[in-house]
Amino acid sequence: MSLPSYKLQTSRQRVARHVAELMRLAMPVIVSRAGLLLLAAADMVMLGRLGAQDVAVYTLGTSPFVVLLVIGIGLMFGTMVSTSHAHGEGKLAEVGPVWKRSLPYALLIGLVMLGLSQFGDAYFEATRPAEDLRAGSARIMALQGIGLLPSILFVTTSFFLEGLGRPYPVLVTIGLANLVNIALNAVLIYGLFGTDALGAEGAALATVTARSFMALTLIGYVWFLPDREALGIRLKLPRSWWRDSRTQRHYGYAAGLSYGFETASFAVMSVYAGWLGADAAAVYGICINLMGMLFMTALGFATATAVRVGIAHGRRDHRDRALAGWTGLAATTVLMSLYAFSFWFWPEMVIGVYLDDASLIALSVPILSILGLIMYADGGQIVMAQSLRAATDTWIPTMLNFTSYMAIMIPCGYLFTQILPHGVFGLFEAIAVGSVVSVSILTGRWIWLCRQDHTHFGS
């Protein structure tokens, strides 16, 4: 019996293959993931012309939405893992049912999260931001919550396509949605064409509309795929879909909890920023949005790496699986270097995209120096975490994320801002500590996993 062609390759040929496939998969995923945050970035840039108050209200009101959304993204992660495993095993007829089972699950999650997002008054009463920010932030939280349902449906469908190695439709959909968002922002934020100027609330309404457009467009694309019959896209969803999706959901439980720990810790950082006042909250929101935009490129590499790791895992080729993970980490580190250098050498130019207020720019520029370090650590940790999950190591990365962010970063944030007088800069000191710890222990876990499988390399 002859060996598959990929098993006859040398180590150098395997690395070259992984790099080529990583770039093919990652580049559209990077742009699409960045496009998700570009919705919020466009809101921030356009609101920044109105002043710190609107930016601060939008930042605080969107923060709980981001926590819920990222938890939902994690819960849907099993769609990509199950799709890539079936793809790697050559069982194409099984990938359509993976997507079909994910849709009612996404609908359920989206409805629950929509309900939770309507308790903004209670949330901001408990977290106590500056008094003048509370009512507006609660309204933004309620409006953003409406976009959770279409967002989760879009995410699970994009995971399905990316697990199949078809990321370009996701990219095109997000690009169109950003055009919709920017056009609606111009009307709703500033009150063009005789409409009322709604400021931050207008930005939230525009984004909800754009998210709904994304979900409907991508679901329609999958439903009408040319090879829908071979993929089992239109097979009837059985009543046993919940039981049948048990393994698929279990991948997502660990990822959702892990993402929840991380994003909840960032939400606590925004609470600390709210205690520091409108200027600090505005600067924190803008710098976090910038960091998140660039982090999405790392998440694109992490997603592509997870697909490559998942396919190798499905083939039971542990040597190739290890190479896929290390190749993804190396590529992400190179990319993060480009961002770090721009923060260190041209901080005024970078932050000037968001702000034209001299005092806020002066407050933001020192933060960019530490953001360079954060980008290395945060990019590396998401690649390692996704690689571990794609190799079915699900719960240990979740425990490690809890340690890094909830147990270390949150106390550091309180120490640096509420006990030591580091101000908003202290929030990013805490983020740097948590991210460095995270990438260190997750990389250690990947090394351990690769060593455990060394007897299987080349099998």
C-alpha cells in the first residue's frame, strides 16, 4: 500500500507546504477578522470627531456586548474543528450536517445573549462608571445586544466555510458589511439628509444593521453552494440534532469559557477605566480597539493554523500536526513585529487616525510603547490556544487562560490603577503581564503535547 504524497515529503517540504497553506487560508481570514472589528473601528473614528463623551459612552456600552459576542464565538468553535476533522478524513458528506446542527444552537445562544444585554441599567449601576456615562452606556449596550443573534449565526457559518478551506466568501461579505456600516454611520451619527444626529446611538444602530446583513448574506451563500449535495448542506435536520452535536458542542464549551475568561477580564479593565473618568475611558476604548484590530490578524493566523492542525490530526499524522502549530506561531511572530515597530517609531501617526484632540493624543502615545510588547504575547497565545484545541486538548488551555487573565491580569489592573497612580497606562501594564504569562504557559503545554506524540511522528 503506497503512502500519501504528503508523508513522502522532507521536513523542509512539509514546512514549505504549511507556510503556503497557512498564507492561503490566513490572509482572507485575517482581513475578515479585522473586518469584524473594523465595524467598531469605523464607529470609533467617526465618533472621535464628536469628542471624548461619545467615545467613552460607546466604549463602555459596547464592552459587555464584546464579552457576550466572544463567548459566543468560542461556543461556535466546534463547528470549525468538526468540519476540519471531517475534511481531513475525506468525509465530505458529513460536513454539511455539522453546519446544519450549529444553526439552531447559534440561534439559542444568540437569544439568551440578547436577553442578557437588556440589563444595562443594572450592570452600570453595579460597576459604577462616572455618573455622566451611565445612562448613555446602558442604551448602547441594549442596542448592541440586538446584533448578537445575527453575529453568532454569521460566526458559525464562517467557521464552517473556513474549516472547508473556503474563506473568501467570508471576506467579501464582511467587506460589503463595512461599506453598509460606514454609509449608515454618516447618516445616523451626524444627521445627514435632514435626519436627527444620534451620535453614539446612531453608530450602534448602523452596526446592528451591518451585522444582520452579514448573517443573511453568508447563510444564503452556503445554502446555494454548487456542491451543496455532495456536502450534505440540504439534508433534513434530524430531531436528534442536539444529541448528534454533543462532541461538536464540547469543543466549543472549552473555547467559549476560555474566551469568556479573557474578554471578561478586559471588560473589568474597562470598568477600571470608567472609574478614572471620561478621558481615560475614551483613551482605553480607542487603544483597545486598535489592539483588537491588529489582534484579529493574529486570530486569522490562529484560525488557519487550527485548520492545518485539525486536518493533520484527522489524518493521525502527529509530526505534521506539530509542524503546523510551530509554523503558525512563527508566522504570527513575524507579523506582530511589523505592528510593534509602527507603535514604537510612529505612535503619533498611528493614534492620529482615531483622535485629533491634542490632550487625548498625548495621553495615548505612551500606551503604544507597551502595546508593541502586548502584540507579541497576545498574538502568540491565541495561536497556541487554537492549536491545542484543534488537537483536541480542550480544557487545559481554558484553565491556563483563567490563570493568566482572571487570576493575574485583573488584580494587576486594580493594583496599577487604584492603588498605584499609573492611570490608564496601568491598565495596559496589567494586560502585558497577563498576556506574557498566557503565551508562556500555553507554549509550554504545546511542547509537552508534541513530546507526548513523538513516537507517532511520521506514522
